[in-house]
Amino acid sequence: MFSSRNRAIGKAHSKLILIGEHAVVYGQPAIALPFPTLTVTCAIEEADSGIHLDSKLYSGPIDQIPKRLKGLAICIHKTIQEIGKHHNGLLLKIESMIPIGRGLGSSAAIAVAIVRSLFQYFNCELSDEKLRELVNIAETYAHGNPSGIDMESVCCDEPIWFERGKGIASVAIRSSFYLVVADTGRAGDTRSAVGSIKHKLDKSPIQTKQSIDRIGQYTLDARNALIQGNLVQLGLLLNLAQTELEKLGVSDHGINHLVNIARNAGALGAKLTGGGRGGCIIALAENCVQAREISEQLNQNGAKRTWSFKVEETQQFQSITS
Ligand code: PMV
């Protein structure tokens, strides 16, 4: 046992975007799922003086943090300022299972774990609204113009329907399914991928807008497929979204290769997840045998690693049908 005055732990899980990434930046809807297999923990202890970070990304005083991580330092300072309580010194130890830059929400999850642990350390209540406000500071620094979907999905334990500026709603899932997540082994750069679509929109507005609108329509259709438990239709929609993401230039050779392997191994559909240009793909499987076969094929054909997990039917839906 330990005293909560002297030590505190905050946790968060990673996320997957099922469909709608990139288009969501331009006001289209997206569907995201919690990915509970991969988690991050922030443990806080008293230190003699100053605020220090101990993590794989950086270890040392947060005032000397590298520029790319500065958003985290600002988020920590703002959180402590918000709490308004005195401390002599703090050590924040971060342990993350979430690979960085793979579209799995690692930066948002780290920020969530940090904010939760700081509020716990100082025995202060943390509202959902305050959590989002503080995490958004780190996310804006890391991504430039985030839609907010990463932050929302790492904060939620249920599948979410997300529209920028409108918040979240729950998503009804009639039939459980399996997702296989495969890592290309290469970090993507969400900020530059988002920037490249902005550039495309300026250069070829009609075509680019068409792709964005199509992804929005596929996302609406995917919500219906989930409600109806129509996994074949859902797979088809994932494939169609991938085609538009390819046209938008955020897929790449390595992603396309894994997507094809997954489809040939029996996936009902496969696409990139998150920012793209590296990162991960997701493949939809009807059952665990199919998921295992897809995983095996991906592992033998270039995936750095794979995870597979079951997405359960939602409570909300169970109560409607029972
Ligand atoms: O952070 P990532 O790589 O999971 O991407 C987030 C989703 C995007 O739509 C690409 C960007 C955003 O802010 O919505």
C-alpha cells in the first residue's frame, strides 16, 4: 500500500479509428474504438525539486524536454497550475505499451495518463471536461490541428461516433467481430499527412472534396452496417474508405501490401487506421479462427507485429434486443 499523497497512478488505453480518419478533420463523422490491449501508465512520486520525466521518449527535467515533446511539458505545467496546490518536486514515470506514431493514439493516451495521475496525486476531482481541455493542449502541440478524435477515443471505454465540434455519441453494435491490427514497423507522421491533404484541397479542391465526402458517406453506412450486424457490408465499406485514403495520398506501398495480404487471407475488409504513411492497418474478421489466419499471414508477410481482439456487441444493443 502507498499513500496517495506521495504516489499516484493514472492509466489510459490506446484507440483505433475504424473508419473516417482524415475526413473527420473536415467535419465528416468517424467511428473509433477503444483498443484495451495496449495501455499507458503514469506513476508519480515526490522528488527533491523540479518536475522530472522518466520515459522511453525522454528522461530528465521537463524544462529541458526536446521540442517535439514540448506539448507534454506545457500540459503538465497547465495541469499543476489548474490544480493550484504546492509541491516540492515531482517525478513522472511513464510506461507505455503503445508504439509511437502508429495511429494508435499514443500521444493522447500519454497525456490522459499524465493528467489523471496528477489529479490523483493531489487528491483533486477531475471532470471529463477538464481532462479534455488539458489533454487538448498536448494534442494541439503534437498534431497542429487535431480533430479531437484521438483524445475522445482514448478517454472512452466504448466505441464512439465522433463529429468535430459536435462531440461524441455511442455506436450500437449488433454482432461482435474481430479486428486484426498489423504494424508496418514504420512511424507515420500524422501532422504532415493532415497537412498534405490540406495542400491537395488547395490544389485540386473538387477531387479532394469528393474523396472526403465519400469517406463521410461510407462512415454513415458503416454505422448502419454495425447496427444491422452486417459484417460483409462493413468490410466492403472499410475497403472503399481505403481506396479514398489511397487517392488522398495518405496510404503508401507498405500499407497497401499489408492490406492486400489481409484481404487475401480472408479479411472481410482492410484499411489503414489513423494518420497513415506508415503506422498500422486494421483487418476485419468474422471470428477468431479467421482472425488467427489473417494474423499469421500478416506476420509471415512483412508485418512487424500484429494484435487481434474481439469487439463485443454493445450493451445498448443487447438491452434493445433482449
Ligand atoms: O493520431 P492518428 O495518427 O491516429 O490520426 C488521427 C486521425 C486524423 O484524422 C488523421 C487526424 C485528426 O486529427 O483527426
